Amino acid sequence: MSALKERLFKRLEYPDTASLSVDSAEATIRRWQIIRRKAPLRRIYEEWYTAIANSIPSGDKPVLELGSGAGFMSSYVENLITSDILPLPAVDRIIDACAALPFDDASLRGIAMVNTLHHLPDVTAFLREAIRSLEPGGKISMIEPWNTRWSRVVYGKLHPEPFDPTAASWVFQAVGPLSSANVALPWIVFLRDQRCFRHHFPELEITELRLIMPIRYLLSGGVSMRAVAPSWGFGLVTAVENACRPVMPSLAMFAHITLSRR
């Protein structure tokens, strides 16, 4: 970690998680508490969950959430099965998304995730299992980091997780469930290598790729750091972000990506 990053994290890091390994279940449990008491961050998650809920088709079959972690998506998506790779008290199942998913063929109407795909060391294995488990017309809906001119500064200089938009492979070494990552992976798979994605996964169609949120998440401090702006200012920041829609390809820090099972 660079000296700049070290100084930034020492100054802004939440004391609740500062002494804990990011790969520990206890760190995620503390983040569960942080999201619920940190109003600007909670509102961001509410917005993300609403977008995901609106993108998944209705039906009787369940929706699988991968990497449920500290979230509360079950309040927004009906018949949701929560899961995580860590043994957390608030999730329904412990699931490794890169292994065989414990579901029958075509038994899910959706798979949902927030900030999870870029932690998967073998995204190809996950997509193959997702295709098998989804019913025709089922959706994979996710909120993920995105690579733009602005986000490269944030993720490359200020963010603790690995960020490598030049990575030649979709696979990276797994060292821990959350410390393993390539923040640029969603951009690599669904934009830079989109032709390769379409060739290897013709069963999946990218039906939405909406670039979002260049400022708010950063100012909220996320789940690891203190907010750097007062709660009362987030309404104004939201208005500024809405005005920036035409230039989101240069400014966005996240993307809402939806894939449809043909």
C-alpha cells in the first residue's frame, strides 16, 4: 500500500473494523452494523436494492443473493435466498460462487449481488453455474465497480482492493474471500472483453449496463471509512450526480449490470 493510502486510511478508517482482518466474519458483522446506522450509506444501498429488485422478473421461483454479507436485500426482493462464503449468522446458506451452486437446473428466477463479482477469482466458473441454475428469462443483476477516468484515480490511488484494468485474464489468485479481488473485473468482462464474453456465453445477453454514482459512495466513506460529507448535503450531491448523466462514461464509479438468460 502506498504512503498516501496508508495516511488516508489511518485518518478515516472506521475504528469498528480497523483492527480486524477484512476476511473475518467479525469484520462483516461490524459492517452490517455500520450500514444500518450510517444514513447516507444506507440510502445508497436502498437505491441499489430497488434497482436490482426492479430488474428481476417476478415469479414463484427463488432469487439467490451471492455475497449477502452486511446487506439487507431481503427487504426488497421477494423469495430471496441470502448467501455468503463466510459463516455469517444472518445468511441462509454458505455458498462458494465459483463452485457448483447447490440448486437444480433452471430452478432460480434470478441471481443478485452487490460488490461481489469483482471478488470472484474464477468468474467463468460462476457464469457457467449461473446459466445452469437460471430458468429461461431469468436475470443476473448486480451493482459493481466500474472503470472510468475518474474511478481509476479513486480505485487506483485511494482504494485498498487490487485494481488492474490491464489484467489479461479473468482469473486471479485467491488469497482470501474479500481480500482477493480485481476491482476492474466487471469492466473487463462486460466491456473491454465483451466480444469474448458473448462468444463464450451466448446464453447470456447484457440487457442493461447503466453507469452510476461518481460521488455519493465516495463521500459516504463506504463500509470501511468515515463519511467525508455531512448527511444533509447528500440531497445536493444526488442532484449533481443526476446532472452528470451525459458524462457518466468518464465519471461513474459503479455500474448496474443486468444479464438475461436466453
